[in-house]
Amino acid sequence: MGLMLQPYWSPGVREPGREAKGALIGFGDVHGRTHVYRAIVEGLMYALKESAGRIEKRAKVRIRSLRVSGGGAQSDSVVQIAADVFGLKVERPHTTETSGLGAAICAAVGLGLHPDYATAVAKMTRVGHTAQPDKLRQELYHQLYSKVYRPLYTQLQPLYRDIRAITGYPQ
């Protein structure tokens, strides 16, 4: 419903610059907590998409699917938003405790329970949930990402600099 978040809560080296701040735009009287939460999730996905684009450019390799884990990935809705924003299949492992699983895989190889990491991963992991992008939502997210999210930082950068000049934050 037009609520957009740019999650520049900690400054970057190049982009965003040290003056960067988070921004929430498009807020109206129709928006409540659920809209703000969704805007946060979508904004984080846009930021991840931006980073993934830089990785693809440097590596000269296209990302064809995503694997997600951790707190937010426990939500089917968040996983679906990721699929729609990225326009890719998104897979969630069978467990949310992927750090522990990684340690168990290392231990299994170290103890000789599996001959190598590839075998251990194949035997000890599986996909628990898959989300495919919805074409209509994917197009909507593409429009918002390219026409609003991407130009937002450039448009707000002078104001971020003014905030820094006036308040001294961040140093």
C-alpha cells in the first residue's frame, strides 16, 4: 500500500555513505503496525537484492535460487516476499537451527561419520519449504524497487548530509 522503508541503519563505506539514515516514506492514515512491519521486511529484502546485484556483477555469475534461514525465514510470508522481490525460487531448510546443523556437519566429517562435507550435507540436510515467485507481485516489487527504492538514497542524500551537519550524527 505504498509504504516503503530504506533500512540504512548503519552507514556503509561507499553506498550508503556515512551520512545515511533509515527512511520510511509513503506513510498515511491507512497504515498500521502490520504495514510498518511489512515495509521493514520488504525494505530488508530490497537491500539484500541490491547487495546480491553487486555480488553477481563482481562474480559474473547469476544467482538462480536462494536458501534462507534464521529468524525471519521461519515465516512463510517472509519467504514468499523474498521470492517475489528477488523473482527467484526460495528454499528454507528443514530446520531453523542452521548454525547448529553446520557445526554438526563439521563434527560428522571430523569424526569420520561421513567421508567428506558434500556427503555430510547431502545426508544431513533437506529442503523443508519452497516458495516460487508470484508473477504479479514480482512485477509490483520490481516497479517499486527500480522506481522508488533505488533512487531514494540519491534523493535523500542531501537531507542526510544536512541532518549530519546540524546534529553531528553520525560522526
